[in-house]
Amino acid sequence: MDLRRATVSLAALLLLSAPAARAQSAPPAKPFDAVTAWASFETLLRERYGYFDRPGINGNAILSAFAEQARRAPDDKAFIETLQLVAHNFADPHFVVGPLDLEDWAVIPTASDLFGTFDGTAFRIEEVRADSDALAKGLKPGMVVRALDGRSPRATVETITGRPFATLVPAQIDFAFNMALAGTRRRPRTLELVDGHRRRTVALAATTDQAKRVQEGPLLSVERQGTLGILRIHNSLGDQALIAQFSQALAGLADTTTLLIDLRNTPSGGNTSVARGILGHFVDHDRPYQVHVVPYESRVLGPPRRFAEYVAPFGARYGGKVYVAGGRWTGSMGEGLMIGFDAIGATTVGSDLGDLLGALSNETIDGSAARIDLGTEQLFTVDGLPREAYRPRLYLPRAERDGSHDPVLAAIGR
């Protein structure tokens, strides 16, 4: 059964009137100053971005590549577009520069329906999102992408990063390729593919359609297969209503011996109160579930700051065996729940995760109207492993289900 979001006419009216209300209450626009704005942006990254330098990513080199272009930007729009190139070079889905318009590249993995990699020779599809237009159109892992909207993947990667292909490292190439697969936010996509010896041209819906469909769907859905209960969470880890709905759904499965919590459709957002409202049903005493490190403290103030976050018992405790599934569309708090469930003894199962880096902060800078989302806290498992390096205990090369097969259910013997 589906537990659907409640909607009321008053909320719809408020939503329709929100832009006008914001326009009336918004403060005057900041005067644009490219030199001041770049200096403020650079300071933000050097002092507060938790992933300014990481294996394969050189923050200093990225800033140097775009500094002059940013300082000479003729207006704020051009400046923000340059910052977007910078963000793409850091290859971090959590690092997003706005405000975005409908011509900008889609935010991944939230709106994406394909995951691909460059193997040094070819650009290949590795995963196809469940219940997506790409899956419905017959796309599958192993297909080679020859063109996206009439352009080669290599050329599109150069557009997204603003740099020659030969200067990019594998992480930057793969990240930009996945943005290319998702396309721009408004336009449908056309992919030219090679499937074995056969060439295909496939038209796909705009990624805004994918994001809207998930947003308008239920917070979670419930399924029972004999003694197995399944709770599938649908990108709702930032909705406080999920706490009560999860509790209610879990109570309805209290007689099952095994539970699968499916996080394969949680690519974005979330908060720790919702996460603790879920985790609390599976502990009988306070337990640590993730560790935070705040880089600003050591970079600027001196003494390092590191702390563990705990989950306390909450609601009725489930007594059966628990599996938790994740994959390429498990990001942010979904990844936090994966390492959290691992910490408290559940069995995690799935493929590599979304790698949305750190705990998200929303920032502004001087001299520009740019809005910047980035991870200002590094996150680790309770054993000290960086969250982005975590793999599920039952590791699968691919975790997405299609109409006839679910690799997660197969892995847990169902």
C-alpha cells in the first residue's frame, strides 16, 4: 500500500503566491563586484568547504584555473556561471551554485535517471534508475553513449567543466559525464547509443519530469512478501511527516521476521531528526551512528573539532532481522542512514552510493547574489571511515531493480 502525502487547497494557494511574497519581502539586491565576490568565494572554500582537497581533486589548481575569468566577469550572471564551472570541477553533487534557471544543468543525482563512467576509451552506462523514463525506454547497463543531444560526450564534458578534456582527472570526467546524461533541467534529451553491434537513438524526458514525479509521490510505500516486510522511502528524508508515517508502517509489519528498509530512492536532502526518528526504532540504548569533523575549527581557529552523533530509542522497537538497501541514488542523509544502520548492527546491502560529500550548508558571499550549497562538515562512520568511502556489507556491482529482477532481494535470499 502507499502512504501518500496530504495536500490541501490552502497549501496550494500559499505555494502559488510564494514568489510574489518573496519579491515584496526580499532585501535589495547586492551591488555586484566581481573582485570582492571572488575573494569572498575563495575564502569560503578555503576556510569552510570540507572537501577542498581530497584524493584526485586539487582545490588550489581549480581556483587558479578560474580566478581571472571570475574577476573579469561583466555581470553577476556571468560570474555565477563561472562559479558553477568551479563547482563542477570539484566533482561533488553536494556542491551547487545558484540560483539555477531552467537552462542550467540538472542537479544530480536527484533528477538523474542514468549513471555512467568513462573507462578510458568509451563512455558507458553502468546503472539505470528504477521506475525511470530511461528504464521504460529500454536503456541498460553496458550501453556505450556516442552522443548527447548531437554532441560527443567528450565535448559535453568540456562544456560542463570549462576545461580541456586532457586536463581533467577521472573523478571530474565521470561527474561531468553524469551531468551530461541528466541534461539541462527543462529540455528532453536525445542519446545516441551502441548496444552490442546495434546503434540506437533514444529520446528521453527532461529531468525535471523525473524530479517532479518523485516529489509528488508518496513519502514511503509498504510491501509484504510472506515473513518479509519492505519499507521503501521515496526521497522524503527531509519531511518531518515521515517520522510518524514510518512508525505507523513499521507497526503494521511488527509480526514479520525480516525487514528491508529500501533507501535506493533517496538521492537528496534530509535531516538528522528524521534519520533519528527512523533509527530509534532499532536500538534499545543510546548508540553513536556517525562522526562529524568541522574543518573551519582547525583551519582558522586552531583546535580541531570532532564529535559523534547519537541515536536514542524512539517508539516501538522492531525485533526481527534488518536489511538496509542503498545504491547510486542513495545520497546525503540516505548515506547517513546507511552508515548509521551499519553502526547499530543492521546488514547493509547494495552498490556504491551517491557520494554527496559532507553535511550540507547554504552560504552566500559578498558582492554577488550567488547562493552556494556545500559540505562544511566532513562525515565519517563511527569507525573513522570517510562516508564517501563506505560500501554496503553485502556489496553488489549494481543495485537497481527493474521490472523483473531485484538484485537486493536476490542477495538477501528472497
